[in-house]
Amino acid sequence: MCVYSKRVIPSSRFSTVTTSGFELDPRLAADTHLIVGWGLCDVLLMDDARFPWIVLVPRIAGVTEWFDLPEGERATLLKETLALAEVMQALYNADKINTAALGNIVSQLHVHIVVRYSSDEAWPAPVWGMGMAKPYDQASLTSTIDALRRELPKL
């Protein structure tokens, strides 16, 4: 169970395939919804309906940088990132796919894949800190996750 800002999130909401000692950062747990667990990463939908936005989180404890990963896991993270970006491009016909691993607020290694359009409210700036997040309503959340699960490869 993750606790952050007095909000309790059941662990069952996220993948049970983890390495010893791995826990999803509470801020990521509070802001995302599980789509699927892949070989290395949990694939999480950011709860902001303004932008199709996925976060990949390697299930390895204590990792903050790509170079902290063993070489095999680095290659797997790259493979999973590229597979996800290609699906997002095909599904959403983006003008641009933004990919970033910043970690300035949440240091746990995670990779953002964000669909961008020249017409979106943040363009051409980054999506971080731009306006207020618009959480998905239940119907949109369910249909978005279902669509992504249908299109994502089994990794």
C-alpha cells in the first residue's frame, strides 16, 4: 500500500511483478493508472486527459538514472520505451512524441511518453506545470486504458 498526502492507494492497483524492495513512488501512484506490466516496467497512464501521457517505471528498487540500470535492463527499457512511443504515434497520430526522464520532483527512474499536437494548450512548451491537470472521467479512463491494452504489444 502506498501512502502520500494522507491518500491511501491499494498496492493491487499496480503490477505485482516486482524486484525485491521495489515500491512505486507515492506521487506516481497517486497520479497514474496501471495499463499493463511489461517485462521490466509498469506502463502507467497519467491522470491528465488533456494529453495522452504514459509513464514507464522499471520495477527495480533504488534506481534514479538510466545508467544505474544493469546493461541488459537499459536495453529493455529502451525497447519498451520505443515500443510504447510507436504505439502512441500510431494510435493518436501525434505531431510530436515527447520522451523524457527528468526526475527533478520524483527521483525514481521513470520515462514519460507524451503525445503532442501543435494545437494543444501547452504547445510548444513542455506539459509540466502547464495549467491544471484534468483527471479522466470513469468512462474515458476505461475506454483509454482498454484501447491502449488492445494496441500494446505483449513484452
